[in-house]
Amino acid sequence: MQSLFDYQAQFATHLLRLNSDGPLDETGFEEFDVVRLRAHRDTIFRSLTRALQSTFGTIHRLIGTASFEKAAVGYIREFPPESAILFQYGRSFPQFLSLALPEHPCLQDVARFDTLIEQVGRQISTEMGSRICVAHSTRLRLPRSLRCARFEYAVDSIRAATAAGTTDLESDLLLPSSRNLVIWRTSAGVAIECFSGPTFLFLEALTLGCCTDEAIARAIDTSSLEVAVAAIEQEVLNSPLVAWSHSYAQS
Amino acid sequence: MYSIPVAAGVGLRPQHHDWVIQHRPRTAWFEVQPEAFIGNGPLRSDLEMISRHYPLSLHGVGLSIGSVHLPEHDHLQQLRELVLRFEPDLVSDHLSWSNVAGMHLPDLLPLPYTDEALHAVVRNVHRVQEVLKREILLENPAKYAAGPKTRLREAEFLSEVVLRTGCGVLLDINNLHERAVNEGNCPISELEAFLATLPLESFGEIHLGSSACPEVWSLYQRAIGRLGVVPTLIEWDTGIADFALLQAEAAVAQALMDQYSPQGGAFAVAV
């Protein structure tokens, strides 16, 4: 009898190679009845495909069940999970999609956005972070769950349109259209807001722990100081994202 | 924290959380899969609410007790955190494996009952009990694929694990029935082998699948006739069963338990 490691490693490898309806002699694992082996194979692929569908719902709706399942099987075979916690499975699925379905270049971005929504949605905390001094006597606080991400496609609109069943792979929505998105957890769910370049860079720098001066310096990378400050003032002041406090004491 | 009563409980899945939280049904206890609650997330706050009113059991699928490797450190620590938080009366997993060479396949894969596998299971159960600081129950698996012939039979293998680690047994009647049928054996003889080989006091819980066939119910009666009543769970494996159906089946199990219970099967539900 082979060692336990060899037995388990071969068993796992054969299960991943096994097709749901291929010939019975394809595994070469002769000690097992392949029909029964398939019961295990089907459980594994079904669970993992469901886990991927749960995270990448927009991709599923966009490309349809048959294409999604085909992509999922390829991904599962190449990147089987490393942990029992299935909601964490599929972190490299966006990159995999870009190689598996290169004719739809938006899919990687859409999948990356799905992952972010899932990650932020799993956070319980809706707490605000510590106060950040942005001007003399003015402080702002950002949600601890805040994530900033740039996309080449209008992933927020695509997600909303697929959820409403009003788009498909031929839609103009899937043409390049860059987005600077900020995502955070609220008591009602996940909030998403799209910002201009300067404001996005400013917020991104703050979430990375930069001081206000450095955040402003990053914001003016792509625009003048006046334009950047005006955009930040207008967008951030009016955003539900931040909590403000004003102190008249000297800081 | 509430103690699990010697009564019929129900396996709780996320699809039923809202209903249970809203209606607070008369159910003796609930069993949940800890993997669904590891890490933060909305399900975790559901469990916080449910645990205020019901005794809980944690029944895992991710420890991979039969793996050649030790249980994953992170997973075990996360399970420990859940156990410390919810103080469940029962914690269990399966006599199977899922994890090898960096791959974790989400199924309860069959273990060959060899001496090397026995050594690995005993080492892994010791490790889990050491980290959780409590005894666990191990469930007999369904085993669709029979695997190679080995010296030890399942009951003998499990008995050795129990004797060497002090863990208990979660007897899944459906699995026992299914394995016996898959291997061409008589389910009654298989059950008798379990009851004759394992210490009777090691049986800490029984699982019954929802919509179990009459033969399974008959095996259940035979088991509690010998063991006396032990906490029994109506488990839901496939499809989305209506919660009312699970409750109705728990009531059938409860009625059978009442026949064998000196106390007449009374149980307390915290409301």
C-alpha cells in the first residue's frame, strides 16, 4: 500500500482531472470505482463553482451560466483552494478571466470590483477612523472599511445594469471608461462613490496613512493646485463618506 | 451559553437565519457549520442573535482530521476564536480528509483505514483538542468511493481513535447506511459492529438526514434502543428544505426519543 501522502495527493489530483461525463478509464486510479469517485468530484466542483458565483455574481450574469461554469472548471483545476474558508476562494479569478476570455477585456475589472464589494461587505465595522487634520481647525474622519480602486471600465454601472438584467456582452457599457471608485461599509450595506482624479488621489493617500500635505501633493499630480483643491472641496464636502468636525481651538 | 439538551435539534443554514431570528421557533438546539462564520460578515451577527436564544453545536467540515498534514494553523485558530466566543456545547468534524499538498478540496474524502492513517488521525485529533481545550466528536463519513482494502474496519479504526484521544463519536445514521449499501454490506450488521466495537459512552450525538428513508429511521430506533437517548440532529445536506419540514422531522425524532427517555423527553427552550 502506498504512503498516506501519495494516496491523498494522487486522489486529489485525479479528482481535479476527472470530467463529469468523460470515459471511465481516464483517472488511472484503478482501486476506485470511477462512478463513485465522480460523486466526490461533482461535490467539489459544485461547491467551488457556487463559491465563485457567489463572489463574482456580475461576471456570472454577464457571461451566462454555461460560460461561467466552463471558466470556473478551468480555474478550479489550475488554482484549487488552499483553505476551507470558501468565501475567500477566487482571489486570482479576475486575472484568470483576462487570460481565459481575452475577447472581453472588461471582465478582469468587473471581477476585481466584485471581489472588492465582497470583501468590504464582509466587514462588520461601520466605524469611522481617527480624525485627520485637513486644515486649520478642521478635521475629517473616514470609514475604517474604506477602499479605493481605479478601473478602466465603468464597473459600478455594469454591476448595476447586470443586476437589473439590462445589459449583455454587446452593450456599450462595456467599452473603456475609467472610474475612480471609493467603497465602504455602511449599516445598510456597501456604499460606492465615484470621484474625480484629484479627489480620488487625495482620499487614497489618506487611507494609506499619508499626512494631508502629502495627500494634497499626490492630488496635484495630474492637475493644478487650484483645480485639485476645488474638486476636493466640492466632492468631499458633499460626500456622505466623511464625518467632519470643526474645532476653533488652535491645534 | 446554553447546554445542548438530550433532544432533537435542527441543522441551521444561512437561508433560514432571517426566519429563525424573526419567528424564534420552538427548536431544542441548532447546529451550524463554523466555516460559514469564520471571519467577519453579516452571517456572524446573525449567529450572535441566534445564540442568545438557542443552544449551539459547531459541526465543521474543514479540519481535515484524516489528512497526512496537521490541521491548518489559521483555520484552527479561527475555529478556536468561534468556540471561545459562542461556547458551544458540542464541537465536531468528520473522519475524513480534504487537505493535501496545499490543496483544500471541499468534500469529505475517504480515508484508508491503515495504521499510518490511524497515526495521522490520532495526532490531528490531539492537536485540535489541545488548541480548542476540549474534546471533539468525530463523525463517520458516507464514503462513496470505497478505496483500498485495509486491516481495520471503520468501527475498529474509530474505536482506536476514541481510545487513544478521548474524543467522542457523532454517529451519522445516513452515512452508516449509505456506506454499508455502497460496500454491499448489511446496514444493520454495520450498526451492530459500531455498537459492539465502540464504547457506548463515546456516542455524543446522532445525525439523521432530512427526508431519511424508513430503513434509516429503523436503524435510528435500534441505535437509541441500545445507546439510550443522545442529542439527535436533523441535518440538511442538499437542496433547500423548508424549515417547517426540518422541524416536523425533528418532532418525529423527538417522539422516538421520548419512547426511550426516562424523563419523557422534556426539553427546555430558552425564549
